[in-house]
Amino acid sequence: MVNDPIADMLTRIRNAGYVQHRKVVMPSSTIKVNIARILQEEGFIKSFNVTDEKPQPNLVLELKYTGKGVPVVNGIERVSRPGRRVYAGYKDIPWVRSGLGVNIVSTPQGLMTGRRARRARVGGEILCNVW
């Protein structure tokens, strides 16, 4: 049993990029689908879909690579963990790699990037950084 499913998702993406896999399969959940949606909108992955398998649907991510075979996701890290939650107001949401990366924030209005949360003037829990 996995204690932190978001960290498991990020580790699967990181490891698949290291060995240049085209697809990553993991158990699906609502928050993982929302994270995948943000990663696709920001251009870090090509696409994602949810299979209708029983008893647990799977989330399939198609990773994106440059022309030289380098993964687009250079780094991905978990910020807020079950043992140490990290919250920030909209003024305190940090920049990732001086604006070259994004952070995913869980706000009362749903999951969104740090940039969008600053514009909407909402804070929340900083889930992860991607660059």
C-alpha cells in the first residue's frame, strides 16, 4: 500500500523519463487526473487518459520528449508531504526556477498552477514543483 499516492505518481513520471519510456501507467484518482491535466496544459506531457479497468481504473500518461530524446520533464519534486504540509498565501507562492517551471497548488477553487493562483489571489497547499 502506498502512503503518498501523489509522490508515487511523481516518482513514476521521473523514473519513466530516465529510461525513456513513452507511457506511464498508474492507479487513477481524481487528484492524479487533475495533476495530469495541468501537466498537459503546461506542455510537460503529450496526453493522458483513464482506462475503465476493474476493480481500479488506470491513468495512462504519454510522456513528451525533445528531438534528441531528452524528456521535457527535467525535474519533478514533491513539496508538501503527509509528514510536513506546506501552505502559502497567494503572495508567498514561490517561483520555480525563476519562472521556468511551475508549481501545482491545491486551492479552495481546485488544483491550479502557482501563476494562476497568484492571479486569482488564492493560496493553498503547494503539492509539487515541475521544471
